[in-house]
Amino acid sequence: PTSAPTTITPPPTLKPTPSPTSLPVFPPTPLPSPTPTSTPTPLPTLTPTIECVKGQYYEESSNTCEDCPAAKYTDFTEAPYPTDCTSCATGFVQPLTGQDTCENCDTGKYANTAQTECVTCEGGQYTTSSDCFDCPSGQYAPSAQSEEGCFECQAGFKTNLITKSTTCTACDSGYYSIVVTSSCLSCPEGKFSGNAASECTNCTAGFYSPHNASSGCLACAAGFYSLEINQPTTLCEVCESGKYQGATGQTSCNDCDAGKYTSTNASSTCLSCAIESYSIEGSSVCTLSSEGYYLDDTGKSVVCPHHAVCVGAETLPRPYS
């Protein structure tokens, strides 16, 4: 038998792989321009230009300048303009509209609550920025004063009212004041004062004051005296027996002369001793003279000299015979 021929299949032939190449770059395609129209584009709307002045403010909603109301103001030099007004400060007022300042109230006045006018206080009062107040005791104001307050009465003066006084008056005689007060004090016993006194004075020697509120001192009567001892004198001292004072307003008493006497206190004079009696200076009684004595020219009883005769009533010794 004949063998069938053997078929041999050749290996496949590989195709070569081509090398990569870059992509081509194409220019951009321009967009088509819009076809112009014949209708023009409208211009933007412009806000009208305004100029505000002092005393005004800018109202945005209406784009206008408006006057400031009373009690308010504006004070500016250039834009941007204020959108509101400034209220007056405490104590200041502005009654008009459209103003660039507020006014300070004068002395004795204050701004009302609305700050549109100044209210005048009365005499006897002082003011703060918002009210009137009465002057306190011892102070006064002829017209309304500023918040610094009222005036003080000087020593020797008073205000007749407890508060709200418009003047001070002098203290009467016998009274005084040393501090601000609505009334004066009375001088104590032994002292006195004149008008508008700031203190009381002790009575001088020979005088006294037995009562309060004395405008002067009384002279000590005859038979009395007083000493100046730097303290109030309410009573005079009495002259004791054997002494006297015949004048008023005296500072001492006098002794009775020899041959005289006073047996009582407060004597204004002395009495002479009776015949045949004698006394020494400052005696309150006289002594009866005895034989062997005589009265000398001063009224004293003196022993009779030798070789002389004396009887108590005689004033000269007699020669012995």
C-alpha cells in the first residue's frame, strides 16, 4: 500500500507593528460673531446730585436734605452728610429747626425736658441742668443762681426763712451769729452785743448784765461795784460795812474816814461818830472816848499828854492846872 503523503503546515508569518505617531494639531475654529442690531443700549440712570447745609441731614429714602427738628442740630463741613441729627447736650436747648448748634441756658435757668426752652428759677433758688432747688438754711440768693449754689450769710447776719431766702438781715442788739443760720443766738447773762454782732462782749468793770439778750450793761448802783475779771458779770458786789461808794459804775469801795463809820452793807456814804466817841479808818462802829484821851484831828482817840487834862469829847488836851 501506498502511504499518504505527509502535509507540513508552515508557521504563520507575523506582520510588523508600526511605530506610534502623534495626533495632528488643528487650529481652533472661531465662533461666529453676532449679527449687530439697530437698537442702541440704554445708558445707566444717574442719581441727582444734592448739597446739604449745616442744620440739615440727608434722607436716603427720598434723596433729600431735611432740616433738623427742634432740640437737635448738625454741624458738618463736607459730604458724606449725616443721616440723622445730634440731640442737644444736657443743659442746652434749641427752640428752632434747621440749626447747627444748641444754646446753653443762662445762670438761674435750666433746660426743659424737651430741651426746647430754658426755664427760669426764682430768687432764693439755685439751678442744676434739670431743675430748681431752694437755698438751704443760712444761705440766700437775691436772684436765681447757678449749680454752684447760694451765698452764705456772714457772721452777725441771719436768713429770716428756713429755706429759699433772698437776703440776709443783721442780728438784733443782744443777739449774735457765728455760722450760717436762719436765726441768731441770744447773748448770755453778763454779756451784751450791738447790731450785726458775731460774738457777745463781757460787761466792763463797774457794769453788769442780769438778763439774756442784753444790748448793753447796767452801771453798778451806789454802794456796789464790780471788777473786770474776764468773765460775764451778772451781779455787782456789795460794799461791806465800814466801806462806801457814793458813785455809780465803780470798780471798788472806799473806807470810811477816821471819825466816821457805816454799820450796814451797800452804803453810799459814812456817818460821823457822835460826841465823845471816835473811830479809825474803815470802821463800822464808833468807840466811846474815855477820860485821859482826846480826839486828834483825824478823829482818833489819843492818850492825853503828861501834865495835861483830857476829856473824851475834847479834840485838844488842856494844860494841867
